[in-house]
Amino acid sequence: MMQKYIFNLIILILVFGMSAGEDPTDQKQKKEYVDLYRKALSVVQKESTLKLLKISSSINKTVSACLLSKFKENETYGAMRTLQSKRNDTTITNIYVALALPTLPVRPSLRIYAQQGQLSPGWDDIQFIMHAEIQKCIIIKSVNSEDQPCALWGVSKKLTKDCMEKFDELCDGKAAIANMATCKWKIQKKKSAK
């Protein structure tokens, strides 16, 4: 009986010690990541078309400037969507966009899985979620590529002005902005530091 009491006391001390000993910085980081995850989930689960509005210029030769993602249905940790080019309505890939929120203070991530059709190389890589604004936009950054290119998906350029600026802050190198009318990328000049 006494051993059981001591064992329970040790467990209680360990559990309390672990939670009380957690670094306040880690707690703050976890809270920020949970908030980021929720915002990103609201974008992915938005019942509207998302457009690829901005990318790192290092990938503009391999990525279509008129990529769209149309909503199909919500899932617990993401959504079923399409991935298609505005130029070619016949090539539609049905995808599952899954978001992950690790328990450790690690940035939430996003991964795309083809459900029907094929994905171009790199689209199924794990992407860190760098920034998101509720039901407006999401900025993701590849973790598997050496140059770690970024991509900004949003509902429209007009509604994602803050996200467009945040992209420049969070992503290295030059950026390319999609012209949805001509389906071409326009290389953006880096703004000089003030």
C-alpha cells in the first residue's frame, strides 16, 4: 500500500514538474502555432476557389501561373480540393490537403496527396505553414527543397495585400506574382530596406 502511494506521488511530482518546468517561450510558441494552424485550416476549408498568387522566383519556370484549387468538401484535418490550371480545364487533379500540428513546438505543416490524377514533382512535399489569415490566404514553404521556395495561395490579390507583403518578409530571394489574365509570372523587384 505504501509503495503504491509513493509510486503515485512520484508520478504526480514528475507530471507537475514537467508541466511547471515548461519554458514560457515554448508555451507562447505552441499557442502561436495552434493559432496559425487554425487560420490555415480556415483557408484550406474555405468553400471558394483559391489561386496561386505568388511564388519564389526559383520555381516560376516549373509552376503554372494560373493554378487554382476549387473546394470540394471538408475533412477533419484539411479538405478535399482540386488542383487545376485556369488554362486547361481538362487536367484536374483531385487532392486531399492535410494539415498537421505537432505536439512539440514545431511549426504546423501542410501536405497535398493526390486522390485522382497526378501531382507535379514537389507538390506532395511537406510544406511548413509560414503565415495564414482567416479565410483569406496561406503562405507555405517547402522543407524538402534546398532553396526552400514559398507559395502564397489566396482568394484574390485584393483581399490578400497583407499576405503579399508578409511573403516578402518570410521568404528568401525574389518573388514572382501571377497574372491571372495572361497566365504569366511577373518577377517582383525586392523592396529596399528602409
